Amino acid sequence: MEKTFNLARREDGIAILTMDVPGETMNTLRAEFGPEINQVLAEIKADSSIKGLVLISGKKDSFVAGADISMLDACKTAADAKQLSQQGHVVFNELESLKIPVIAAINGACLGGGLELALACHQRVCSLNSKTMMGVPEVQLGLLPGGGGTQRLPRLVGITTALDMMLTGKQLRPKQALKMGLVDDVVPESILLETAVEMALKGKRAPKKVKKSLVTRLLEGTPPGRNIIFDQAGKQVEKKTHGNYPAPAKIIDCVRQGMAKGLTKGLEVEANHFADLVVSKESEALRSIFFGTTEMKKETGAGDVEPRKVHKAMVLGGGLMGGGIASVTTTKAKIPARVKDISEQGLSNALSYAYKLLDKGVKRRHMTPAVRDNLMSLMTTTTEYKGIKDADIVVEAVFEDLKLKHQMVKDVERECGENTIFASNTSSLPISQIAEAASRPENVIGLHYFSPVEKMPLVEVIAHEKTSAETIATTVAFARKQGKTPIVVQDGAGFYVNRILALYMNEAAQLLLEGQSVEHLDKALVKFGFPVGPMTLLDEVGIDVGAKISPILESELGERFKAPAAFDKLLADDRKGRKNGKGFYLYGSKAKQRFKKKAKLVDESVYAVLGLTPTSTDSNNDSQDVAQRCVVQMLNEAVRCLEEGIIASPRDGDIGAIFGIGFPPFLGGPFHYIDSMGAAELVAVLETYQAKFGDRFTPCDRLKEMAENGLSFFE
Ligand SMILES: C[C@H](O)CC(=O)SCCNC(=O)CCNC(=O)[C@H](O)C(C)(C)COP(=O)(O)OP(=O)(O)OC[C@H]1O[C@@H](n2cnc3c(N)ncnc32)[C@H](O)[C@@H]1OP(=O)(O)O
């Protein structure tokens, strides 16, 4: 049987332990490796000719990507999970207690349990490879570092830095890791092994100490100071998570107890908390997102059809969306993009959009000015159809005007090649209607981005009836290169994301008209787990934009999409939201002058415009009811989308809602959430609301059928 750990002895007395899980693209840590690693460690201990040990990965671009998440998923009880954590502790303690120097040579992803393995080594060196990233992302899976990370990390890099890493799950690049004292050296990949060997030959040394500010030293160095750090971290966590995520508080507790009572006690606390988290419903939901997105990375969107290579792209329109799309095309996908706009102003907007983003990277020292300039040179501009004959894909991001889009389809067919894809970033027009103007409709597809483009991870790829499989596969691959998670959806008004969002927003507007205050509505949905509340979202997206989509959805999908009268009144008062400084909240100098503070304040005059006086209270029950009314609308519509084939699977529906709208990740997405509450429960809630508020709450057939038969979406 092929081994995972291979020990090779060098003449200079340094042994190289290469980890290479047979048949896997990446190394992960599994319980089944226990006997093998124990045997190797025993062999090293028994061999006095070994003067030092270098631990390295046999995989080309990764060190160790953490504990095997499927193994954690298979834990039936907290006791199973605790055993896994304790097994890791024993092995890592053994490694740490070796008398000879042990050096981790890190190239590629070194995450979670992988970093914990490296932390148990005496020193660490990493490569400068762009794939080399170090971090403890367990919190994003609803977990905590359960292989000693909550104990060794603060002891190495300090409590503040360790908490920051563990509570955010952020990943560090090589130079950042060096600066923080996580690694002792950073070298080109070609000399990684030799550098590690040299370090081992020098004997056991304490890791490099990094300089800390006086305040940090005072805070971290005394029990009262540490208490301040932990209390502060606890407050920040509560503010951010609203009690919806159990892992962060447990991380803080592990560090608090470990720093006060010592490593052994700390490890015990870590194993207990880790075990509870592994079997928590929040972690189960978050893990399902990891499995879903990993699975999606392999899909072409069109079966086994191969995507064509995209060498050059064109973007029509240099506005906010066009600028963003051109920017991710050049900076992320590294594909040359030519931006066309009718005005020079539009073109310079697009250029400055990309430049500002890249320059941020330079200021943060993530890239050199030369790299920024090189990437900028990939973006060119034109006011005419020039230099685009060889574009493989054209993404249009112009106004939502069907006539204009028809003109563009014709222009592109005339000016570009036979296979050039015409991708429309429309958010509401059916793609089949746009394709009506095409003589090659098989090249026409929807590619719906969310704003701000560089930040929002989702894109909807919308195929109409005649879109070819090759066009779908090529567009999916193109979006993925831009760093996006694409879901392929069927053509139809609002596609998936805007459709489920519209009903949720309409319900929030309805609640507003019933007397709920703007703050109360926003607070209720943020407490539920959304990143921002519906009123803030409307201000950000634009009240005019929201108002424009509703009638389209109503005419295509029916009465339930009828927008409450609030929109008309707001628009009559020229309230468009943040973009014109007039919406539900105060913006700009008005806000500053009146209150001299940063917090967002409601523009109270909005109530007079709507002709109402808010009556809502801040009681918890009320807030739950408010959130429930908006959310069940979204859930019901998501199931309808599945029923109608708009989305291909509950998995796509979950990923689409989380990545496109910010549906609370700890609930795993709408479908996961319905499973956890039970379809029967959701139908009962919907029917209660239906009796009280009308037919817009009618549960869809699929839900009723599932409720009757006790079915769920996932196993
Ligand atoms: C006790 C400990 O504290 C607990 C833990 O360690 S929990 C785990 C913590 N680690 C993580 O969260 C990292 C998860 N992995 C990732 O984020 C990404 O895979 C990555 C950044 C490492 C690489 O991304 P990318 O290059 O796009 O490759 P990606 O397609 O995701 O992964 C390649 C393969 O590795 C697998 N993989 C990566 N990390 C894995 C993990 N921790 N567990 C199981 N499988 C994993 C993927 O499932 C995929 O398998 P496949 O080829 O059979 O489909």
C-alpha cells in the first residue's frame, strides 16, 4: 500500500519527511493516518543519526489544507469529534517534543490543521509562491482550530494577532506571515527545501520574535491586560454575529483559559469546544456551503462540453457595472479587456475604477507598482467598435433598454467573429427577448453580476432556449476565472436572485407601511443574520432600481409581486437612496451637520412622505415576527424557482442566495434552512400569514407536497 508519510535520510543527518496523501489533489489530515505517523515518529526517535527533520509536502502547490472536512462531517457524536481533536493533540505534542530541530517547509495552502501541524514544528519557512497562504479558516466552517491552534498560535504571534486570525479566518501571504512572526523565513520555492535543511543544521532555535508596540506588550503581558483584550474581542464578536455563530465565543474562551491555566488545560478546553462545534447545526450548514462550492468548481454548467479559451474580452458600457466587470476581467482573470462607451467620461470612469482597486493593493503592499501598471495595460478603451474583431466574449452592461440591447447584439454580430459570445448583464430582461435580434442566438447568454462587482462572489449565468452548450461552458469558465462562483439558471423574469429578493423587499416595504420603523426593520433582519437590513439595501441598490424591477416581475410572474404603494411615494419625493443622498437614511453633510457622528441615521422626514407615524417597538418577539414575514416570502419563492426549473438544484439555490444576497450562511441557504425547520412548519407559517395578509403568502405546490409527505431537499 502506498504510504502518506515518506522518510528520507540525507548524508548531512537531516531527514526529510514528505507528506503526500496517495490519489488526492491535496493533503488533508485524517484519523486513519494515526498509526502511520506514530510509527514514523517512533522511527525518528530511535535513529540517533537523524540530527534534524524537515517536514514538507509532496503536492505541487499545497502543503496541507487542514483536517479532512468530510471526516469531520461524518462524526455522529461530540465524543467522536473530541477523539479526533485529542488524537491530533497527541501527534502534534509528540512532534513538538522531539529533541531534534523540526522545520516545516511550506509551499502552497497551509490551512487549518495544516497550519497547526506547522505550528507544532520548531520553526517554519515558506515559499514566495503566490499560492502560499497560511491561516486558520475553521471559523468559516463554524469550527475552531482543534489541533492545538488556539494554544500555539497566540503563544507564537501574540494574543491579539492570533485572535484576529482565528476570528476572521483570514489567510496570510508569505510576507505578512513573516512580519507577524508566523514564519521565520520566506524564500523562493526553488530553495525552500535547502533553506529548511540549513535551518535544521543550525540546531533547535526559538522562533524569531517580532517587535510589538508597548501597548500590545502591556495588554498581552498581564492578566488584567489580557482580560481587556478578551472582553473587547467578545463585544466585537457579539456585535458582528448577533449570537448567531457559536464558534467565535468558544475561540476566545479557549485562548482565555489556555493563557491563564497553561497549554494542557487549554488543549482540553479546545477539544471540548471543538467537539461541540463539529456537531452544531451552524457548522453543519457552513460545511454544506464548502461541499457545495467545491463541487461546483468542477462543473462546466453544460455537462461534459469543453469551454473555449477566452483570449480577449470586450465590455460595453463604462459605468459602475461595466467598470467593475472590466476590472475583474483584467485583474483577476488576467484577460485583456477592451471597454467601449459612447462617452470619454464613461471610459475614464472604467479606467479609474480599475486603477483605484489596484492601487489599494499597492498601498497595502499586496502588489508592486509595476504589477499594477502591467495589469492596467490589459485594459484598453474605445468609443467605436475598433480593435474588437478577435474578442471571444462581449459583456454588455448598458441601460435596461431592450432596443439598445438589440442594437448592440447586431453591432457585435457585425463587428466580431462568428463564435463571439454576447453576454448581457441585464438584471431583469429575459435573455430570450434580447436574443430575438440575433442571427446567431446560440451565442447569446445572460451573465448577471452583483454590485459591487469586485466584492460580490456570485454571478448568474442565464441560458435561453437556444443558447449553445459551448456558450454556456465558456461563459461559466470565464466567470470562474474572474474569481466568481457562477450558478447556471434558466431564463425568466428576475432569474433567481432578484426574484426571491423582490418578494422579501416588498414584504419589508409592506411592514414599513404598517408602521414598522426603518431602524426596527433593518435591525430585525440583521439580527436574523443578513449583512444589512432591507431598507439599507434599498438605499444602496437604489429605490428607483427596485421600483423598476417590480412591475416587470408582476407582469411576468403575477400579482404576488405587486409592489406596495411606498415606492411611488418615495420616487415622487425624488428619493433614490444613497446615489442622490436622499432615501431612508441621511447622507453626506446633512447627516454630519446634524449629529456630528458616523452612525447612520434615519431621515425621519421619510415617514411624512409615506403619510405614516412609526409605531414599532424593539421587543424581541416583534423583531422575530418582522424577520419571519420577510424571510418566508423568500423561502417560498426559492422553492417555486426550483419547481419551475429556474435553478437546477437546492444546492444552487442555497449558494445563489448566500453569495448573491447574503442569506445567513449559518442557516446554510434557503433550502437547507427549510429542511432544518421542516416543510410542514413552513407551510403552517405561510398559511397563517395567508389567512391574515392575503394570497401572496400561498405556499407553492412543491412545498405543500413535501409537507404532506414529510420530504426534505437534502439527505
Ligand atoms: C482540526 C482542524 O483545526 C480542523 C480543520 O482543519 S477544518 C479545515 C480547515 N481548512 C479549510 O477550511 C480549507 C478548505 N479548503 C479550501 O479552502 C480550498 O480547498 C483551498 C484554498 C485549500 C484550495 O482551493 P482550490 O485550489 O480551489 O482547490 P479545491 O477545488 O477547493 O480543492 C481541491 C481538492 O481538495 C479538497 N480539499 C481541500 N481542502 C479540504 C479539506 N480541508 N478537507 C477535505 N477536502 C479538502 C477539495 O474537496 C478538492 O477535492 P477534489 O479534488 O476531490 O474535488
